[in-house]
Amino acid sequence: MSITQIANTLTGWPGKLLLGNVVYVINLVTFGTLALRDWLSKNKLFESRSYTTTVQQIIFTGVDALTTITFLGLATGFIFTFRLISISNSLGGTDDIINLLITVICLSAGPFLAAIIIISRTGSAIVVDLGNMKLHGEIEALENMGININDYLIAPRIISTVISQLAITVYFTAIALLSGIVISALFINTAYFSLILNISDSFTPYLVSIFVIKNIIFGYVIATVACYNGLRVQNSATEVPQRTTASIVQSLSFIFVIDALLTIAIFI
């Protein structure tokens, strides 16, 4: 009797569902870890054969999306940063405003919104790309040629997505903060211009490490889920949109859960 059957016998469908999700998460982590292991074992840091794929993915994920990211950053600056400063102006002092902006914009909204952008653009594109390669027999052909798929296709996409997630979040957060502070200074009080320097001074190494770790985890999860679902396409073209939808839903679910767990860990 399998583990899933045992769980179903003992606890019914809740146990089956829980064990199924746990096994799926283990498979994802194993899949991503093996891909990175194979890449590290075959490539030196400055002599990688897969840099071209990595750079191309970074350009697609970050550079090609600059217009969209800039627009969303400006919108976030007006909708969130400006209003947070306005509310904090009547409720607290400068320190309260800085702490609120760092917590809400830098550590929460920035990484989360950047992750949504990457899931919708890069995650879905990775699934479609790998799914079509699987359908057309390109994956099998590469394996028959002795090419390690983990090293050649999977790891470069994971690495580029992690780098892009971090870079996009830094850019997005900077735009959201600066635009909101400038609007607040122009329409409320010019003294708010000083918040730019105050926020940069308030970023301790601890907060920077949380910011970096959070974005690394987000990027890793998004790329791993996308690659895993892309390679699960089997024989039908209808599986590609199905796997794409599954990847988006799973990535969003993981991001929500991870964000909640990290927030709890930070404030406990």
C-alpha cells in the first residue's frame, strides 16, 4: 500500500490532500536543487556555457518589462506611498513614516508585486517554451545527444529568474518610494524630501538581508514551478495552456504562503 493510500485510509481526503501537497513540494525542491547542482558541477563561475540563455532570460524578464514596471511603480507610489505618508503625517512622526514605508513598500508590496509581474510574464513563457519543446521532441533530442537538460535548460532559467526578481524589486521599490515621496513633498510638505535619505539610512544589514533572501526565494519558486510544469507536458498541445494555468495558480499560492511565513518570522 502506498503512502497516499495509507493516508487516505487513516484520515480520509484531508490526509490524502495534505500528503499530496507535501510530496509535490518535495518534488519541486528536489527538481530545482538537482538542476542547480548539475549546473554548478559543469560550469565555472566566469566560464559558464549557459550564460547566453541566462542573459537572454534576464533581458526578457527585466529589460523588456521596464515600461510596465515603471508604470506600476509610479502607480504604487501614488496609491500606496503617498497615502501612507498622508495618513502617517496625522498619526505619527517621521520615524513612524519611515518604518511604515520600509515594512509595507520595501519588504511587502515591492517583492510581492514584482513576483506577480514575473509570474504573469516569465513564468508563463517558461512553461510554454519548455512545453512546446517537449511536444516537438526537442527535449528528447537534446538528451539523446548527451546534453544535460538541468544544466542546459532548467538551471539558467532558475538563476536568471532569481536575478531578475531581485533587480526588478529594487527598481520597482525605488520608483514607488521616490514617486510617492516627491508627490507628498509637492502637495503636503517639502520637508518630506528628507525621507529619501532617512529611508536609505534606516536600511540596516538585517533588513537588507531579509529583502534579498525574500526575493531569492520568490524567484527560485517561480522558475522552479514553471520549469516543472513545462516538463510535465506529455502528448497533447492542449496540455500547454493547462500546465501554464496550473503554474500561475501554484506560483501565486506558494508566494502567498511564503510571504505570510516570512512576515510572521520577521515580526516574532
